[in-house]
Amino acid sequence: MPIHPEKTVRLSEKVSETLKGLIIEEGFAAGDRFYSEHELTGLLGVSRSSVREAVRILEATGWVRVIHGKGIFVAGASPQEVEAFSEWLRRNEDGILEHFEIRLIIDPKAAAYAAKNADDRDIQALRDLCETFCRSVDSKATEDLVRLDSQLHAAIAKSTKNRTLAILMKTMTRVLPEGWISSLHVPGRARKTVEEHRRIVDAIARRDPAAAEREMTEHLTRALEDIRASIRR
């Protein structure tokens, strides 16, 4: 059952939806051992990295649990999401904090350079992403919000006209999704993100590098504070 995604949708999202379908359609129950990454790669006809990212998404949202050295196990569906997410945060705390440490170095400077170098087309694309994110908040489709959030940060990096920075951010969004996953699954964070994104993009549109850098720093700092509060709870 090979997957042939549309270009506008990240492959990992298509894979995660397919995996949910497998869990339901094949009658997996909580506690059952699921297919291995190797089996899923062959079954779905996608890369191992896409399978791994999809499994991370499902683990964060309470569908599966990964036990290192043993495999992937079905954890249940939506009624357990909050508890599963809290546990996932605790188990991945070190990696999530490292993610934000690096992004606090990279993203604010990217926003500042975008304010200097973005053209009108770049700014319109950023505004469009902000509005699409805002409309998606009410749908409660967190995986869509994760995709849109990462797309916005990648678009800001692209707007700097610095090819190395754009490639670096694009790679981070594809290979290290934990930061976006962890942030936007925290209750209330998505709505805060709407206004924070708008302030960042407004500063870029005003060609104000200092304000863009400051707004991005505050956005990431607040997201990290909310994640830490969720871990403590």
C-alpha cells in the first residue's frame, strides 16, 4: 500500500494518518505490539525517516508508545491523549530543551535578517501562513498546526536570502520535529502562537530587524515556558 502524497502535505503527516488507519482497521488494541519501523518502511513504500517522524507524532498524541529495544506498541486513542502527551514530554525533555536552545540562537537572527532582506512576495507569503494557521486553530487539527508552524519558520529563514540558513531551518523542521510537536500540543499554546506569529511578521513587514528579533525571542521563550509548565504538571 505505497503512499503517494500531494506536494503540499508533508509525507510524515500522510504516513501518520495511514498508521492510525492501520491501528483501527487491523484491530490493534492497547498494549499490542505494532509493526516495526523496518516493516512499515516496506509496507508503505516510504523512507525510514518518514516512518520515524510519523511514529513520533503518534507517540506524542497518544496513539503508540515506543519502548527502545522492544518496539512500537499501541497505546490507545484520543481519550488518553493528555496523559500520553505529558508522559511523552517527560521522556523527551532533554531533547526538547536542546531543540529550543538551538532555535533561540537561530530563529531570532533569522527574523532580523528577514526584516532586512524579505521582499514583498516573501512578506505576503508569511501573512498568508499566519492567517491559515489562525483559521486552523479552531479545527483542533494539531498536526496541521505543527505543519503550518514549521512552514512559517522555514519561510522566515528563506526570506533572509541566506541559502545556508534556509537549508538549516528546513532540515530542522523535517528531521527534528519534537519542538513543534511539544509546543502546539500544550493546551492554549496554539492561540497564543497566533498573536505571537503576527507580531513577528508585522515587525518583518515594517523592516524592523531589532523588533523582529525581539518578538521571535519572546515567542520561543514563551513556548518553552509553557512546555516546562506542562512537564511540571
